Amino acid sequence: MSSTLFRTKRVEQSILDTEEPEHALKKSLSALDLTVFGVGVIIGTGIFVLTGTVAKNNAGPAVALAFVAAGVACALAALCYAEFASTVPVAGSAYTFSYASLGELPAWIIGWDLVLEFALGTAVVAVGWSGYVQSLMDNAGWEMPAALGSREGADAFGFDILAAALVLVLTFILVLGMKLSARITSLVVAIKVTVVLTVIIAGAFLIDGDNYDPFIPKTQTVDAGSNLDAPLIQLMFGWAPSNFGVMGIFTAASVVFFAFIGFDVVATAAEETKNPQRDMPRGIIGSLLICTTLYVAVSIVVTGMQHYSRLSVDAPLADAFKATGHPWFAGFISFGAAVGLTTVCMILLLGQTRVFFAMSRDGLLPRFFSHVHPRFKTPHRPTILLGVIIAVLAGFTPLTELAALVNIGTLFAFVVVAIGVIILRRTRPDLERSFRTPWVPVLPILSVLASLWLMINLPAETWVRFAIWMAVGFVVYFLYGRSHSRLGRHEETTVDEVMKPPKGDIP
């Protein structure tokens, strides 16, 4: 049984599957498109919201170092993703990579994990986008009815129609084709980057050097008790979480990591890239470097404009400009945030549909979802299904406490991909690798350790919910996926052919 659970799918077979006409995605993306996708999904709620939260509660002006620490952890993973994406240019990202290196069951686990990560990420960002739009509407004197704009409306039951509508519109755009999605993303990313650069340039003239004193505030230990809201590291080792100091920077890094979520989505578009061997590494690493630079610059500027202890938690960038007597910039930033979050939603939804499509093409999910649209060459069936489900999720479900599941899901994928690079180097040294992760196995091991460190800084309650989702995944795999696997049926067919008696009389 163990041999069937850990059977691997040859890289050659994965690539061959992409050439089947009914299951082949259209190749239309360039390195620039991939970089724009990466920047579009990374720059979102993190840079507009988390900067104030972690500066005020954990790191002070040293929040810039927290962004660097989180960026380094992501960079280690990005180098591993770049090797896999250029070697196995197939939709599915970490799921496909795991199938080629670790085996079917680990691939199923990571695929199931990514479905949760991208679904919750899309819904959370859609709700955040709805909040920004409602704020802009309020400023213009238009008030959204409580039951249609908030879950705190009539009888505490409402439907966030803006969040749901955004998801449905983006679903329609994704069905129409990747090139259209790329063009819309390019336009929105241009607006978003303009807003961020405006914050950096305009804010630089408003910096007061006294606000950087102290740059790393003194450590304050907090007794969070033994409840599930405490970080897992405290429950395991008895270490209390720290506010400020050096440990405060690492605590902040585990929080601002949410701001980097999404660069791995670039890898899910490998099959739709014209020259994946060359362009995937450029898109993944390039987008991460650009966004890390912008994050560090923004955090330095905003903590220089206003003392970290007075930063707003809800809208730190906008409120910092208000505090310095420049309210016009505040409205401009809110507009940029609202516009920018649309691409975050779209690219997260894109990533989820590609993982779902790849799993269905392998038979682990119903094959009905593995057919592409005859005209647009997009996986329209899983796109529509998942779009509707996430629209309902964003409209009805309180997601604040579940947002941390997005972090743990992404970090878990990072761990699996890093281990997969080491294994595939040993099992398939003959594969042509246009991009090679440097210093293997040292760098992948460092990637695993960095991801695990950030994971254990997450609340224990998040681990419990993650374990429940994984348990459900095991049930689905053993009840459906294992018996419907195309790889498994191929092996059975091969055995039957070998055991079949020869035709004619045996002399």
C-alpha cells in the first residue's frame, strides 16, 4: 500500500499530459506578464494595513527589518520554486512539483492545502476590498445598506454584495482568457505601484528623524497564558511572545509574511507561459525583489512620518498623511488600495483554479473539471465552480479569524517544495534544469527551517484548524482520489498487459 501512496508521476508524463487537446492550456504569457502577476498579487493589504499593526505592537521603526526577514524566507523558497517551475512547466505549482518528487499522497496533501489557501485568501481580500470601497462611498455621501455591505447588519446577518460581486466579475474575466487577465492586471498594477511610489516620494519630505528613536524599542514580554490564541512556540517550549526587541522583529516577520503571500501563484501559470524555462525564474524572483524593496521603503517612510506608537492600525499610510496635514494623499491612498486589491483577488483565484485543474487532470478530483473551453482554452468549469463558492464565502462567512490559515498553508507549501528540490536532484539528476537552485541541499534546508520558524510563531488555534482541514483531505483522498488516480489506473493496465496470456497455442 505504501508503494501506491508514494508513487511518483514522471516529469515527462506530466509534460505529455499538457499536450492533450482537450486538457491543454493556451500559452500566452511572457516574463513581463509573470512579473506583473507577481507584483499584482503581492502588493495588497499587507503594505496598506500591516505596516501600522506590526510597527505599533511588535517592532517599532524596525518593522523594515521584519519585512526584510520575511522577504529572505520567501526568497529562499522562491529559488526552489524557480527550479521546479522551469523544470516542470505544468499547471499546479507545488502540487505538481510534489507529485514528481515526493509521491501521490504528499501531492494530494499539498494540493488540498493550496485549495484552502487560495480560497480563503481570495475571500479575505475581497472583503477587504469591499471595506475600502464602502469607505470611499461614505466619503462621497453614498451609504451602503447594512444588510448588503456588512455582516453586522440586520439581526447580525447580512450579505457583503460588493465582495461577492467582485469575485464573480473576476471569475468571468478569467474564463475569457489569460491574456485579457494579464492586460487588466497590468493596468491595475500600474495604478497600484504609482500609489506606492507616491507614498515613498511624498512621504520622504515629511520624515522627522526623532520618530526613529528608538529604532528597536526595548523588549516587553507578554504573558499570553496557555490558550489556543497564543503562538505554538509558547505552548511547545514555554517561550512567551515578545513585543519589541530583536524577538519582536521575528514576531513581526511572522505577521507581515501575509504581505508576501502570492508570489508562489506565479508558478501555477507555468503551463501558460511561452518560454517557462527562461521566464518562470525571472517572473518569480523579479516580482519578489521588487515588492520587498517597496515594502521596506514604505515602512521606513511611514514610521519616519509619524511615531510608531501613534500609527493607525486600520489605515496607517493614509492616517500618517492626515497627521502631517496632507489629507488629499489619504484619499489617494485609499483609492489606490481599493483598485489594487482587485488584482490580488484575481490572481489568487487564478492560482486556485489551476491547482484544481491539475488535480482533476490527474484523476484525483473528477475529470469533468479538466476540460478546457474550446474557444478560450481556459479551465472554465473549475473557474466557474470555485468562483461561485468563493463569492458565497466572501458574502456570508466571517473570515477574520481564518485569515491566519492562509499563512500556514503557504508556509507548508514552501516546506514541501524545498524538500522536493533535494529529492528530485537525487532521484532524477538527468533532468534538464534551465535554472538550478544554488547550494543544494544547504539552501533548501535553510528554506525549510525559515518556514517552520514562522509557522510555529502562528497561534496554536490556527494549527488546530489546519489539522482539521488536512484530516478532511485524507478522507476525500482515500474515498475518491486514490481509486480514481490516472497514474494508478495506468499502473494497473500495465500489469494486466504483462499478465495477459499470449494469443495462439503455446508450443
